[in-house]
Amino acid sequence: MTRHASTASSARTTLQKLLSRFHFGVTLFAVALSGLTILLSGITAMRGYADRNIELAAQLGAYGVEPALVFNDAAAAREGLAPLMKLPGIAKLRVLDDRGRPLTEWASPTEDPAPLLTRAFFPRPFAVTIHRNGSAIGTIEVWGDSTTLIDYVRIGLLAGLACLIITALGTIVMARRFEYELVKPLGEIATVAHDVRLHRRFDKRVQPLRIAELDRLGGDINALLDELQGWQGSMESERAMLAHRASHDGLTELPNRAAFDEQLALRIAAAAQHGTRLALLFIDADNFKAANDRFGHAAGDAVLVALSDRIRDTLHNRDFAARIGGDEFVVLVDPLDPAVEPKVLADRIRAGISQPLTLPGGEPYRPTASVGVALYPDEATDAAALLTAADAAMYADKLSNRTRS
């Protein structure tokens, strides 16, 4: 009886050693693969967001330097690039004219902390061709650097290394357990890694596990996923900020020309589909240049902000306003109420604008504006023709005002 028990004990010990070696190898490989998968998924996602941010920065720069390219003004082009010079992660900017000749360029005075990382994520500049009236007038090129990436990569590598070290130590103890006790927790970790890799599910977390070592491993993976999710949120916020800047005027916070063009095309398509009408109002401030020269640029900016606020105050829920030039604004009234005459729309805008205001220097000022109205589909059936018709109506209104005065 004793001899039989001794033999069974010897066999059981040998099996444990075999399982220890097998479990140690398999567990270490599975966890290393999971950590590598999460790290590669994070790097892939980071590459995509980095490219998108550089693209948005290039589009913002294109909007800023467009007037400078029209007049071939290098100083104005550099001024248009000023907002991009303050953004982290921008290494170099260059503006080329329509013949490919450099108009202006800027390089960050800050040294790139990780040139190898920059070459991996930004091997070449992102270029945006700038168009005006359907013709290419120049190009803006944006080079990125590793300034916004280095901290995340460092933390990710350290967290991954810590995860693997803890795993190596933990598997020595876990390998003494039976195989069925390891399959379930490892399967949960692999499932999380799989979702992160395939579906970018950075919100997934490893649930608490019975085995302490694997539970710590799950905590380390969750910590890494917390880092990834936090970074993803910050990149989304930054992308949203850049997208807002690219589509809105920095002074008045109204949508810019690019946003207006997109909105006009969408609303014309919708009006054509539903058989409705819309009105486009083209608004130009009267004698703005004279007021700007007389009272100064700060006063001119205050006038533009006041005009934009007053235009906004006249809008209904679905109406859309944008600033498309220095002192030029547009309003889309959609859908157009059949009972409302175009003249009523223009008079409403003029009345709202003409209220007196006090300039920053204390001077009283009464702004006025010329307003032109074009109707879709009565006067034009496409975006360019509608804008041209509204512009012509505005100039006719301006001429009429001069004649009356």
C-alpha cells in the first residue's frame, strides 16, 4: 500500500514538471503575443490619427495662405502659417506658388526628439493643392515630427516591458496549476487582445481573474488600454479642434468659404430632391475699408464681429451664415417660406446690421451693408450660378444705395 502510494506520488511529481515546462512556454508566448498585438494596434491607430492631424493642419494652412498666393505675398503667406507654427508636432512648412517655386517656408526651432520615429510615421510631407475659382494657385507642404508621439511610445514600451516581466515571473507560479485552470483566463486576455487588434475596441477590459498573476497581467493590460483610450480621446479632441479651425473663420467664428461651399452644394441637392426653394443672401459691408483705415484694424475687427453677431441674430433654426471674404458674408435661408418676399429678407438683414455700435476706442459707428438675394431654382440651378446671381444683386443694391445717397 505504501509502495503503491509512493509510486503514484512520483508519477504525479513528474507530470507537474512536464506541465510546468509546457505551461510556462505556452503562457509566455500567448501573453507576449497579446502584448505585441496591443502595442502594434496602438501604433497603427496612432499612425492613422497622426496622418489625419497633419492633413487637417495642411488644410488649415491652405485656407490661411490662399489670399497670399493670389497676390504672391510672401509676408502674408508667413502670417497665414502663424497658427500652424504654434501647433506641436509640426516640423516644417512650405508654400509653393502655381509654378512650384517656394513662396515662403518655416522650420521649427525645436530639435526633433526622435528622428527615427519621425521617419517611420512621417516619411514624407503632406501636400495640399490650393485652388481658387477652379484653378490651382499653389501648394502647401507640412512635415510632421515626433514631438506629440514620443511620450506615448515611451510609455507604451515601458508598460509593455513591465507587462512581460511581470508575466514571466507570474507564469513560474501559474505553471504549477493544471492546464484547465489556465485556459479560461488566458482565453479572456486573448479575446480582449483580439478585439483591440481587429475592432480597435480600446474600451474593452480584462475582467478580474481567479489567478493572482494573470489578474495582475490583466491589470497591466487594462492600464495599457487606459493609456491607449486616453490618447485616443486626446487625439479625437485635437482632430475636432483642427477640423473646427479648418472650417470656421478665426475672427468671427462663423463658417468659412470652404464650409459654405460644402453646405450650399448639400442644400441645393436636397432642395432639388424635395422640390423646395432656398434663398442665398450676399452681404457686403459698406465703406468698411474707409472705416478700417480711419479707426484702425482693431476697430475693423470689432465691426466684423458685430456684423457676424447681428447676422446670426436674424437667422432661423435651419438658416446658415458664413464669412467668405474680408467684409463679405453669405446667408442661406432654407427652406424659403413662399409667403416671404426676397426684399423682406434683405431688409431684415439690413435692419439688424444698421444698429449703432461703440468701437473699442469709444467712437460711435453705424454700420450699413448692401444685400443681394438670389433664389433657387428661380434664378439659378447650381451653386456657382446662384452665388454669381446673389453677388450681382448685391452690387446692384450697393450702386442703388450710392445713387440714393
